[in-house]
Amino acid sequence: MTVDECVFCAIARGQAEASTVYEDDAVVAFMDHRPVTPGHLLVIPKAHAVGLEDLEEGLGARVWRVAHRLARGLRRSSLRCEGINLFLADGEAAFQEVFHVHLHVFPRFAGDGFRIDADWRLRERAELDVNAGAVRAGLAAPGQEGEQR
Ligand SMILES: [Zn+2]
């Protein structure tokens, strides 16, 4: 998919319909058209990035800042909001469906029906330590640019 075909780029350019709640020079936020709960927002960088791998960290921080403000706005709105989830699906295996990185911000309340199924069993320390080592190795791997900023 090219940038020209990307629906979120079209929204960022003002060329596709969206119910926008926030916009600045780099970030736009609008209502998800298939909301988990009323008030479900998507926050996107205006510049096209497929996922976290090609999202510049400073821009990612700006997306987060807007999401944080929107969460406060939801808490103070008339919408039912007893809690909030921030959710980012990075990659098809993580249920990403639109391949322009986006951060979900949505109100939660008792009985809202949202759920994530997983194997939540407690794990042994040895297994956690092995996995921590794998992540540390990933942080040190070539192409990891997080430490330069
Ligand atoms: Zn895009």
C-alpha cells in the first residue's frame, strides 16, 4: 500500500471524512468508526509510518502526549468513562489492520464487553530472566536507534 492509498494519510491531509477532535502540525486525532466504546479515539502522526519500526521516536512521543491529553478529556467529558485503555497494535500478528501507526484511546466501564484473551499463568523466574536477556540483546542489536536521542 502506498501513501497515496493510505486512508489515515488521507484523513491527515483532510481528504477523507473523519470526526476530528484534535490536530496540530504533526498529529491528528479522530473518532474510530468502529468504536469499542463511545469516545474511542485514534491518534496518528500525520507523516506516514507503518509501525513502531519506522516511527521516529520524537514523533512517537508527540503521539503519546496527545493521547494523554485526550484521556484526560475523556475523563472530563459527558461520555461514560470509568477507566481508559491506550492500545497500539504493531504488526498483523498484533491485530494491526490499518498499516499507518495509530494509538487507540478508549473509555472503559464495567460491563463494556472489551476483553483480551491470553494465557495469564504466572511464570518461573528463570524463564523471565531468559526472556529479559533476549530483550536486552535486542536493545543492543544493530538498527536499535533508541539510545541516540
Ligand atoms: Zn499513511
